[in-house]
Amino acid sequence: MLGHWNAAPPLPDPRPPELPRITAKLDEDAARQLVALGDPTVAPALPDLLEWIQDMNWPVARLIAPLLASVGLPLVPDLRRV
């Protein structure tokens, strides 16, 4: 079936395929891998990581919050989009 005539094509994922992706609030392994890679390696994933600190009770939130805080001012544009 064809898509709607004016539907925009999906945007390519800007993240390099080798970056781990957090898939659930309990995905602590992926969160630890991202933290270990650190900034600037995880820079393409920063907008996605902001979603995982919505609830600081989630295990992944406690792991990635310090990473996001360490990024500092470069994270501000992404924060404004949330």
C-alpha cells in the first residue's frame, strides 16, 4: 500500500549505528555503555537521552543524568525543544 500523497518521508536516524540505544527504562546496560563512551561521542544521542530523564525514578535516568549535566551549555538547544 502506498503512503499518503503528501506524507513526508521518514527522516534518517542521525545517530551512528554503533551507539547503544536505550530501549526501556530498565535498560541499564545500554545506559552504562553510553555513559562510558561519554561526550562528545554520545552527542548525536543527547536529544534521545533527554527522554529518559522524564522520571528520575527510572533506573536509566539515574545513570545518564550526570552525563547530561556534564555536557552543560551545548545541551540547552535540545532542552528547549523538549
